Amino acid sequence: MKVYAANVKKYEENRHLVCGIAKAGAYITVEYISHSRSGTRHALLAHRDGIVWHTCQANENKRPCWHLGMAASLWDWSVPVDVTCHLEQRVLNYLWWDATQDYLGRPGNFQLVAIKTTGEAAPEPPPVTEEPEIPIPDEDAWLKEYKLPARLLEKVIRFREAQKARLSEEQKARIPKPRYISSENELRVAVAALLYGENGENWEAPLLIGPKSSGKSTLAETLAAILRLPVAQKVFGGTDVNAEWLLGGKTLQPVEGVDPVVEAKLKIAARQAGIDLSDVLPKLKQANFRIAHEAGLLLQAVQAGEMVIVDEVNMLAPEVTSLLHGLLDWQKVLTVPGLGTVKAPESFRLVSCMNYGYSGTKELNEAFQDRFRSVQVPHLPEEQMAALLVRETGCERDVAERLASLFHKLANRVENGDLPERILSARALMRAVRECRDGCGDLKEAAMSVLTEGLGDKYARDQVKDIVEACLV
Ligand SMILES: Nc1ncnc2c1ncn2[C@@H]1O[C@H](COP(=O)(O)OP(=O)(O)OP(=O)(O)O)[C@@H](O)[C@H]1O
Ligand SMILES: [Mg+2]
């Protein structure tokens, strides 16, 4: 299994969770505390003869994980890493002592929860403090599915209650449905970023990064649903998005006016009725139009305190991304030429999505990306992928399971560098189900067709065909 730069980056983000590194001979094991209810977790790693033995949930699902990134950082690997099997409990039993100093060249920045040397019983780990139960209003019961930590859930509920009082019926109708299925920590950290601070006042915009069809846009909408925020029209990155479209511009607006004939008639009528028009007439005689600022899409959303979703943000021109800087800083202001500085109300939020490597995309400017909380959105693991297919297409469970297994076999080949990443698409699986149901062939034919017809490379096409042939007998 390869260790990608993204894994190492994820380790850098999770470094504070590492609480123990133990070594026995050529074996090394690493333990970390997660913030989840489940408390301490083991990320088991052993290093021997240039081969790393490792097991964890992500690894069992045949996906790269941050533990490998961590190991790569600690050991500065220059050899290929081969994840071949899971360690057995008996190996684990003599792995426990703190070897942080050996590996990091400094004491660990952690409290060791368990030290065990060969033959000695391990001390009991400290009890995991139970999180308090947060009362959730009945209408918000669906939030439980996302298993937010207590403090965060409490902030979410407070924000939702405030929103209830703020929104009009028209705005409520624009709140998306929560359709995202979360497989790792990505939804939780994105919600946390949107509510940094006691009352969410230090919020930061999440930047959802992940492969094609991994659910980034669905997650962005689900974040809006969780915060009960209406979404205005989405901003899709592209060359046609410009400052005027986002901020608006000057327009002529009709104002009340009066022509000379009407004026004469009014004067006669007023004289007969004994009314004095001298104050009113000058106002009526002003020009019939005035110059006004017509708000663009972004400005409207900022003024209304709604959620803006900027999809494919790495396809925006730099002149456009620079407009967003002020909104992403702590000041949370939008500068509009001709109108001045507009302060975003406390409910305003922004979420961006991007996919590395699409044609037309570019590397994000570092200063721009640093203003976001970057969040990796992975493909769903096999079981959840099958559940998604059942939910989205209504297909039989066994059809979904076969397709999900095919997807993960393809994902393995992509990880090994044998196939291009673009063949992995949850959308393609849904198409296969739909075409098969409409009689365009059996499941194998439909899957083969949707997965290969977009591939220009004959070798990749043949590879995919072989895998489909083997998986969907
Ligand atoms: N984790 C997930 N939860 C819910 N739906 C998902 C998930 N992953 C994929 N999907 C489904 O896959 C399809 C594509 O999802 P979505 O458009 O959100 O992906 P994306 O990452 O934004 O794709 P792209 O990179 O092409 O913009 C949708 O039908 C969506 O429902
Ligand atoms: Mg998308």
C-alpha cells in the first residue's frame, strides 16, 4: 500500500492525538486517543525488515490511512511499504513501552495511558469519561445519526434554534436535505470548523477535498441542513464567474415621478380641495430613475446571512478568489466597489469543494487555501457504499453488494497505480443499476459499459473489463 502525501498531511493534523509509541525489538506499535466516544484506539504498526505490518479500520477497507502517514513521518521510509497482514494479539502482548524519545528525539507530548513490558500485566487504562447526554428536540432527532461530540452537538442545537427564529418560510424551503453518509471524521470536523468559538463566532469555512463523486457536494449541502441554513444558488467555479456576477453592479431603478400634465391636474384638484402641494411637488418632480446597486449572488447571500457553497473552487480565477478573502478572515466582511464594506451577519457561512486534477483546475494559492479548514472526503467503504446504492436506486441488497465490491477492487488497482483515478465513480454504479433495470443489458454488461466507455486508454479499458468480468459473474 502506498503512503501518499495526503496521509502524511492527515497525520500532521492528527499528531496531537498520538499518546504512546512502544517498541519491542524490531516491532513498533502506536496508540492514539481519538476524540470520539470510543476513547482510546489502537493504530497498530510494526516495522521489520523494511516491511510494515499494520491493521486499522481504513486499512481493512483497503484504503490508505493516516497511521501509515504517521509511520512514514517517524521512520523516514525510503523503502516501499508493504501492508500484508494483521498482527496477532500475542505479538501485541510484548510491545508496550514508550519509545517516543528513540523515534522523535524528544519526549512525547502526551500522557501515556498504558505501559506494559514483557511478562507484566498492563495497568488499567484511565476510565473514559462518559459524554453528557444532550437533549435533542424531536424534529432534530436525525442529527443523532452523525454522532457529533456533546459540546459540538450542543452548539449545533443552539445555532438551529436561533435560525428557526430568523428564517422566513421562503428561506426554510431552501434548506437542503441531509443526504450525506459519513464514514470517517470528515463531517464532524467540518461542522466543528463552522462553529469554532463559544457561539460559532470564530467559524472557518471548510474546504472539502476529495476524488470525483466522493460526496463533497452532498456533504456541503448536509452541513447546511445541520445548521438549518438556506442555500442560495450555488457558485460553480469557471471562467464565467466574475466579480459582477458575485457582487452585482450599478443599475437604474424607477422612482416615483410626475409628468407636467399630471402636475397641472394635481394643482387644480389641490386648489379646489384647499390643499397645499408646495412641499410634495418638488419630490414628485425628481427624475424618474435613480442609480442603485443591484446585489449579485454572493452579496445577496451575505446580506441574508445564508450559506454559500462554492463548488470546484480551484476553477475560479484568482481575481474572483481574492474577493472571498475578507469573508474568510476573522473580520468576515465583503468589500463591494461602490457600496463599501458589508459585514456578514452571524449566521452567514461558506463551504467550498474541490477535486484535485480535473482539467481546468489549478493548485489553490497557498494563502487562499490557508484561510480554509481543509477536510478530506474519502470514498465510502464497501458496506456503506452498498447501503448508498440501495438508498439511491432502490436496488436489491445483493446487487448493491456486488457493485460495491467491484468498486473497491477497482479502488485497489487505482491505489496501486494500475488504473486512473477517474474510473472510480459512485455515479457510474448508480447508472449501471438504472440501465440494467431498464433492460439495457444484465448487470455485468451495464457495469462494463458505464465504467469503460469514457476511457480513452485501451489498456485501462481492458483492465476494467477483466475486473468486471471477474467480479460480476
Ligand atoms: N458519502 C456519501 N453520502 C451520500 N451520498 C454520496 C456519498 N458519496 C457519494 N454519494 C452519492 O454519489 C453521487 C455524487 O455525489 P456528489 O455530487 O456529492 O460528489 P462530489 O464529490 O461532489 O463529486 P464531484 O467531484 O464530481 O463534484 C451523489 O448521487 C451522492 O448522493
Ligand atoms: Mg461536486
